Amino acid sequence: MAASRMYLSISPHIKSKITTASIMLDVTISLLPATIAGCIIFGMRSLAVVAVCILASVASEYIFNLIVKKDQTIGDLSAVVTGLLLGLNLAANIPFWQAAIGSAFAIIIVKCIFGGLGCNVVNPAITARVFMLIAFGAMAKVAFPISVDAVSSATPLELIKNDATPSLVDLFLGKKGGAIGETCTLALIIGGIYLIARRVITWHIPVTMIATVFIFSFIIEDFSFISALSWTMSGGLFIGAIFMATDYVTSPSTPLGKIIFAFGAGFITVIIRFYGTYPEGVSFAILLMNIVNPYIETLTQRKLFGGREK
Amino acid sequence: MSFYLKGVHVPHLKRTSNLSAVKMTAPKYVSIPTSMHIGAPATPIVKVGDNVKVGTLIAEQNGYISSPVYSSISGTVTDISDMLLSNGKTAPIIKIESDGEMSIDESVSVPVVNNKEDVIEALKKSGIVGLGGAGFPTYVKFATDKPINELIINGAECEPYITSDTVTMVDRIDDIVYAIDILVKYIGIEKVIFAIEKNKPNAINTVKKALGGRKNIEIKVLPTLYPQGAEKVIIYHTTKKVVKIGELPIDVGCVVSNSSTIAEIGKYLKTGMPLIERCVTVDGNIVKDPKNVIAPIGTPLEEVFEFCGGFTDEPKKVLYGGPMMGIAVPYLTVPVLKNTNAVLAFSRNEAKVPKATACIKCNACANACPFGINPIVAAKALKTEDLAGLEKSGIELCMSCGCCSFACPAKRPIVQNNKIAKETLLKLRAKEAKA
């Protein structure tokens, strides 16, 4: 039994089966219901928009890594998630070139030049959405379901402001104007439950953020339950709260931190919706909370077991 | 203050849990290191050419925290030379070639114990150290003036594969009961807590049958969660007491001892035979016939594996201990030590270290840590050698249990980084104290 050369790595010698790619795959799967709903509501062009975003995201990362001579990282599927999320945040009628530019912006400007996955300060998809909202005007917002007539060329939030609210059932099923993936509340909830069940995310951020928006809308709308529900199910709240505010890199890690973060995001959303000039505030709210995240994180660290007395 | 100590669910893989320990045939030679415990290495008292028997003292205790070493076979001392050991220390290692007789030394006799001092003296002479892993000299734990409120017998055995404690509890419950009786009678222990993880029903049943219903003995079944058997964790989960950093368990009135250690104490008090052999779980994906083996201390691992049918594939990683905290060894000729509870062998596929990718800040590491350490904060502070940041991260508490590395989806070497961070913290603190 001659002694052959053996591995002398440090413990632990076993690792869990969860990998970065498996987490990203879970997120991708959880977004499929919303993608399918988007295709049904807004037509098959939605699928093309999403595909353009994914392809442009992955290609951007691939080319960036090639240029800066970094190891290829597209295998971790994070670019797929960014592309998919951004695609779902765009209108089905957006020109493809705009979708591609938005994706390249998300990957290169927001993620890669900060050092790649895990080093970005703000969420790439949400920042790209805000970027496109500003750069291409309303283009990132206007869309209308193929089954509904032209009245819906305004989004529900604009309609609510004009007292022309779609029915709650339509809001829940997504038969309303908006971005491809944000309108069908039902599909988003299914995705959220999948992510929580797979332990990719915890309930703290989505539940707190959605509840905060609901409660403040309820108060501002003179305690009208129906109005508050309409506000909650409109716009990008569910997709934002479930899929974008929960981004690991840009949200706190402890339950308390998550609740503070999500409360802040929900509160800012309400402020922008009711008192701001933009009809929708979810993206801005999450973006602002992304920026204060390091402070929340520092202030809400877990209690040490048997640590030194301070 | 109450805590919820986290951990990770590791695969159990306890295939040998129902296999009683088998005594292996005497090895052709043994290499017995003089440092198999925490503390100063023992001093060799034999010379090359000396004849020794089973139980002959070959190296004597050197200082308070140290432990004597006895020969595990009968034969001739053929070499005494310094060697690098798995714990990173260099210490003399005594090689003894067997005469095949296994004759027992005349000095082996049943110790007479009539009071606490006698028990301590016996434990000191027995060469018994913590058999669960750390190898802390057992007598030191009991030689205390502080009151012992609880003696916690640690039968958690939370590492994958390892079952040597389980089968020792089942096979040698008589030794355990004998030891408990004497320790309670003479040392002055208020309460004994026997803690076993839930996934060991045979051990739980055996212990309940032997000790259930006794006054001052509590049998506690703990949930299966790694690292349940870690000292501070098991103290908290059995008594709700928190051992703070810099404190010893005795500072909160506890002594924790592995169940196999207790069995060994019983055996010594009954027979006077010092610690010269131990139960070792032999397993891993390429071991032909996984077993629990009673091996003389100093037996080369290759002989232990051969006794279990050898390998089905080329061994590429061989461990002392379990896969979560075990130490990878460079050669198959390294010996079984006093604290070797398992030896595991793995093929190339299992041995490979996955490639580390970028940290995605998912905090799986911090969420897995039983002590609430945040390795991400520690890593950041380490980069800039920021003492305040290192202190805040809690890295000083790290016991290298491996939960963080296990949980990390990016497969980053977090434990390794933690060890560097911890050392850097101590270095920076010493520097600051000097300034």
C-alpha cells in the first residue's frame, strides 16, 4: 500500500449541495409563473423582450470578463436572473434596442465595474429600471393588456389617481397596464412562496414591505379597505418586494435588519406614490434603501453567544 | 439572556452505528507520539533497545497540563525521534516493534480509591485525555476546588460517519456506570446530565435502561443538529448556562466529558489498565468493510484500514476524525492517537475541493454560526487589519466547527479565513497592549 500523494485541505471536508448557481436557478424558476402570466396578458412579444434582456445580460457579462481578463462567471446564472428580472420590469412594447441597452447597463455599470457578483452596491435590475425610466421617458412604463381596450394605456396607479380603478380581481390576476412581470399578483405570490419554501429568501422583507404599503395606504385613503388593496396590488410592489428588495447583496442579513429595511422601502414607496411626481415609487424606494443598507447591516448584527462584555 | 444556537444539518452517514467494536489483531509495530493531548508533550523514559509490555509507562507526564503515555503492545523500542504531528507540533515519537505476545506489564494493578485525591491521582496516572477530539487531560477537569454543579456526559457525536461513542455507550455501559458512581461519590458532583443526540436510539435506550430513574441523573435527548457536541453548545443546551469567552466550563460549574472518556475512566478504575487502546470508527466511501475497531494506540492507519478489508479505490484523502472538523493526514503510516475517534478514507471525487467563487453576501455563513459570528464582517476587517472590526465580528469565539464553510453556496474557505482572522486579532490586540 504505497503512500500516494493525498489532499491536505482544511476542514470541513464536506459541503452542502447548495451552490450559487442552484440559488440563481431557484430564483429563475420562481419567476416563471410571472413570465408565463406576462405572456398571456401582454402577448408573446413579452417573451421576446425577456429573451433579449437575458441574452444581452449574459453577453455583457461574458464580454466584460473577456475584456478585463477575469475568469468567466456566467455559469453562476446571476446574469440570467438580472436579465429576467429586468425584462419582467419592462413594458411588452419596448423597443428591443432599449431592452438590450438597459441590460448592458445593469450588468456592466451596476455590477461588473464594482467587482462583479456580490460587490454591487445597488440592485442591478432595479437600477436599470430606474435608469430606463429616466433615460427613455415613460417607455419603461406604458403597456396594456392585449385583452383589454385602449383605456388601459394608463397604468392602474395613474388610473387610481384619476379615480378609475380596475376591479380587485383584475388587479390580482394582472389584467391591467404595467410591466410584463409586475401585474399578475397571483403569479408573483406563487413565486414568492416557492422562494421561501426553498429557503432562498425569508418572509421578512416581502411581508413587511407589502404590509407597510397596505397600512399606510389604508390610513391615507381614509381607512378604505378596497382602496388600500388596490394600491397594494398595483404597480411593481409585489415584484419589487419579493424579488428585488430581497437581493442578498443589497439587503440586510438579520431578521431585524430586514424588517427595518423593508419598512423603509414600503414607507418611501407610499410617500412617492401619494406625494411625489412619479406615479410609482417602488424602484426608487428599494434603490434608496439599498444605499442605506450598509448602515442598517452594521446596526443590526446578531448577538454574540458568550462574547466579551462591552 | 436567551439564545437560539444555530447550526447545520449535515448528512448522518452513520453506517456503523449498530456494529459492536471489534478488537483488531496486534499490529507489527506501533509509533506512539508523546504529544496526543493539549499541553506539554510527555517525556520519554525508555531507550532504544528496551523491552516493554502492554501498559508499561514509556513517557511520563511533564507539567500540570500534560499526560503520561503507555505502551500499547509488548515488544522492543526500536526508535525514538522527533516528528511533525498532525496538531502542528513537533514531539518525540516512540516506535515499538511487536513481539507478538501482548503480555501485560506487572505494574498494571487496580487503583485503590478512598477519597477525591485518590481519584484525581488515578485519573492522572491513567493517561486518559478527552477522547472526543481535543485531548485535554481529563484529571485536570476534575482537579478543581470550584463546585461541580453538573457533569455533562457528552454522547452527542454530531459529526457524520463517527459512531465510536455510540457503540462504546452500548458495549461498555457497565464501565460508564462504574465511573459515574465513583466520580459522584468522591468528586462531589451535584448532578449528572447524560446528553445524547436523537439519532442514536440504541445508545439512548441502553443509557436509559442502565441509569433511568436514578436520582441526580438526567438523560437528555438532544435534537440532531451539528455542532450539538461542541462544549459550549452542549452546556447551553443542557443547562442554559453561557460559557463566555476566556472562561472554562468550570467557571459556570460544569465539567463536560465525552462518553467514551467516561467509559475509559471506568475501565481504569476497574482494572488499572491505562489508556492504551481505543474504539475507532473506520469508514469513508472507499473502505471495503466499515467497522468499529478497537485499535492499540500507535497503530499505523494502513493496518487499521487493512483490518477493514482495505480500499476499493486509491485513497486521496484520509482523515483523523469526522468530515466537519477532521484533520487530513499526509501518509497512511501515521498512528492512531488517543483522541482519534474515527479514521475516514475517501476517493479522488470525494476528496476534491470545490472551486471557490465570489461571495454573494447571502449570509448563509453567519446564519449557520452557532455563536453568531459574522465571517463576512471578519473577512472585511481582516483585509484592512482593523482591530475594532475584528472584535465586532466576534471571530474570537470561532471554534472552527465548519458550519460556515459547509453552508457557503460559493464554497469559500471560510474556516481558513476565520483562523487567520482570529490569529490576526490576537496579534493586533497584543501589539496594542504593548503600545
